[in-house]
Amino acid sequence: MDIRPIKTEADYDWALQEIAVYFEHEPAEGTEAAARFDVLSALIEYYERRHWSIDSPADPVDVIQFFMEQNGFTQADLARLLGSRSRASEILNRRRRLTMEQVSMLHRSWKIPAQALLPPVSVAA
């Protein structure tokens, strides 16, 4: 697994390029590619928190709701995208978290930055 620490902006740019492929072709759970995605996500999150700390990252549901409001989308539009009215309701009511497949779908279809849809990762400094 080709992974390295992110210590510089060049390392950070490399990591972003490496992870981008997984948003186009989501790896299957339990594969080495899925593990690599998880590790890259954690490394990127850790680097971003240390270098561009934001006190309170946006909640993924807030991001979706803001996007829907700004673009005139309804819960029915989200349900069509996710394939289920109940799933859309569960997500918008915070009873269910987004899966990586749903993050990827929202990123591809609505062009919402995938990182804005990922839950905050707790990394001890």
C-alpha cells in the first residue's frame, strides 16, 4: 500500500490526487483499496485540521440542506437520487449517516464536494 505521511503542501496535493480516484470508482468494502481510502482520508483530515483548523466543521446534513435550498431541490429530489424516500428522510433527520456510496453519488450528481459530506474524524494530536 503506497501511503506516506503528509508533511508538506506537496504531500497534501499528492494525497488529494490519490484519493480522488475513489470518488469516481468507490472501492468495495473489505478490499485493500477501501483500506487505502480510509487511511488517506484520515491522513488528509489530520493534515487539514493541523494546518487549516476550522472550529466547527459543517455537518454533512446541513451541507445537503443548504445545497438543496440554494438549488431548489426538494426531499423528493434527494429520494430519487438515493433511490428511497425513507432513506432520504432518515438522512435528513439524522437517523442514518451517509454511506460512502451515497457521498460519491451526491458528489457526482449534484457536484457537492465529497469532503463536505464526510463526517468529522477524531484524530488525537
